[in-house]
Amino acid sequence: MSAWRVDVVLWGRVRIVACPMGECDYVYELRQGEEVVATGRVSGERPFEVGERVSIGGREGIVRAVEPLLGVRELRLVVQLVRDGL
């Protein structure tokens, strides 16, 4: 049985995000401002963290949210794309 990582985020409400260590699957949204410019699926060996700088599909961005999805094993990953030079 895998160990589970649990993150509690307090931003006006409590959210618990759990992911078995070494087996993190995500449904992602890449955003420019409020617009969703790409979606897809990605797996990682470790959990993403809010504020972390990441590269998905060759696009650089900052993780803005990691949230559970009801009824599925995957987590929702929201990444705000950064402009070139930032």
C-alpha cells in the first residue's frame, strides 16, 4: 500500500488534497488570464504544489490550484501561463 500525502490549504475555506506518493495523475488547464488555452492529462512522480513553477507541453507557468475531482482518482491542476521574459 502506498503512503498518502495530504495538503490542507486555507484560503477562506479548507481543502484537502490527497495523492499517493509516486502516483499523481492530473487533469490540467493551462490559462492565460481567465481564458483556458489548453487542457489535457499529465502524471508526475511527486505532487505539484501551489506557487510552483512548472513546464507542461513546453509552456511555462505557475501552479494556481490543485483540487480533487469528485468521483475520479485524478486531481485538477490549474496552471497560469507566464509571459516570455518573466
